[in-house]
Amino acid sequence: MTRNSFISDERITSDGLVATFVRRIKEGQLGSFPVILALIVIVIVFQTADGNFISPANLVNLSSTVAYLAILALGINLILLLGEIDLSLAQLGGLAASLLGVLVIRQGAPPLVALVIMLLLGLVVGAIQGWFFAVVGIPAFVVTLAGLLAYTGLTLTTLGTQKNLSMANSFAFDFASFYFPAIWAYVFGAVAVIGFGAGVVYSKLRRHNEGLDSPSWTSVIVRIVILAAVVFGFLILVNQDFGLAMPFLLMMVIAIGIDLVLRKTRYGRSIYAVGGKVEAARRAGIRVTWVRISVFMTAGVLAALFGFIKTGVTTNAGSTLVSTQDLLNAIAAAVIGGTSLFGGRGSAWAAVLGALVVGAINNGLYLIGFSSDAQQIITALVLLTAVVVDALSRRGQRYVGRG
């Protein structure tokens, strides 16, 4: 590395960091910073109000709840990247869960066969809804609203006269209640931190070699250290109780996979292009129809997984498993996390961070004795704030010629 590059790094580590931060505020390029800051504030406030908020037992419980909410939010997030909305995903998850319960509990089907059928249901339904939207031309809002009503009725039909269906002691319960031994949890944490660090360092070196702006080594090291502190701090706490829950690990694996697809593949870039400007994407040779249908298919599979995880966590596959609140919380999570309602901007981690915020708010308010009404009102205010930030961010991007 040359002397000039050291001088450049030194400038970035001092006044350059402040100047970069101010510039990003003006340009609407803050990324995940606002939601991370909000999450830190939420943790401080609720831990001050109730010392049990970050207790090992509560974190284990919160991680399982956040897991199925984040999986549903990841599906919503993909649809939002297209600039569309899907109102049926939560209820599709409920239908898939009821089908799973009937096959396993009442019909005695092999659990793995029932799980495959459940996931195929999500895939096929997503393909059908995507076809009506992308090929027939019916607005996604209308198609998925019809789906919401249809899947509610089909859930009741599937369950028959007995609307309650317990999944206690089923394989779904066994999956959701599996906790990894402490050593394995730390191994997973180390792999995550090392993988992140390697990716950040490689990205910096590649950009530097190509003559592009790159972060300083100080900022790279700080990001890795912060992630390591958060990951291992969380693991140390949950290992004092039951440990790392399988649903939470599954959610993180799915999020990492979707993030890599969105950032590192041509298909992922096509999703952003279609969500940004459809006509421009079509003229660039992108198969717009296929991208739209495939995104709806992926969201359908994620909805089925949401139903599977929530069934295991709650031991319920009946008609009360899913409510409109699940859908609203998932949409709120994606938007609060930073995914734009206007399409073309967001990330997989937006859904995860947003789910952490929504889950933390609901959990914290419950601990200090607030009713569900208050939880919904406060979540609504946070959502409104996120939408305002999104609108202001887009205005800043248009001002600098990026929107």
C-alpha cells in the first residue's frame, strides 16, 4: 500500500467519516443506520423499564417469535422490491399449516412428505398469483386480496368441523423446540462473523484495486468487531437458558441466502431493476414476466415456512393460528427495516431488522404491562415514521440525481 493510500485512509478515519455521514443524510443514503439506532434505543428503554427484557429466558422466547415473523417479512420484502404488495401471504401460511396438521395428525402421513406438500402448496399458489399479476395484468393488490379471502375459506374447509388442531408433540413442535448445544451455537456464530469479515475485506480490496472509493481499514475493523460483540453477546445470553433456537438459525440462513442472491447474482439485480423502472428493465433485456412470477413463487414458499415455524412454536394448526395482525406486522417489519414501498430499494436484512424492531416493541410493551391495543398504536407510529423517512430519502435521491 502506498503512502498516499495511508494518507487517504487517515483522512477518512477523521473528518472524512463525519463528512461522509452528513453527505449520506442529504442524499438519503443512510441504509440501515436509522433502524439499528432505533433498535438500540428500544433495547435501552425497555431494559430500563423492566430488567428482564434482555434476560436469557426472554431473549430465547423473543428469538423464536422474531424467527417466524422475519420469515414472513422476507416474503413481503421481495414483493415490495418489485413495487407491489401481497395481502395473502400470512393466510397462505395458515392454509399450509392447516394442511400439514390434517395430513400428519388426522391422516397419519409421514412428516417429511407432509412438509414437502406444504412447501409445494406455497410454490404453486405463488406461481398462480404471479401469473394473474404478470401475465393477465390484474393488479397484485386485487389478486392477493382475493387470495386472502379464498385461503381463509379454504383453511376452514381443510380443517372440517374441528377447527382447532393441536400440534403438541408433533415433528413441527420438535423442530421449533430444538435448541443447539452451546458449543455448536458458538461455532455458528464464529462462522457468521468470519464470513462477514472476509466479505467486507474482500470488497474493500477489490474496490481499492479498481480505483473506486472504499471504506477505511478502521471502519472495516469496527464493523467486524461490533458484529462479533452483538453475535457472541446474544449467544452467551441465550446459552444461559435453553440456547440457540432452531427457528432463529433457519431464519438467519434464509436471510443470508436471499441477501447473497439479491446482491451477487444477475437475477437479484433484475429484481431491483424491475422494481425501479419496469420499462427500462424490459428494454435492457430482463425477462420481467418471469422475474415477477418467480418472486411470487419464492414468497409463497416463505409463507408456507412461516406457517410451519409458527405451528411449531405455538403448537397450533387450527383456524386461529394466523390473523390479519401477522400480515400487518410483516409489512411493517419490511418497511420499518428500510425497504421502500415504491420498489427497487431494500435488502433482505431490512426484513430481519424490522422484525427485530416490531418483535422487541411488542415484547417490551407486554413485559411492562401495556395492552395489545397500545402495542399496535406504537407499532403504527414507528411504521409511519419509517414511511416518512423513506419518502424524504427518495426526495434526497432525486435531488442528487439518484432517484
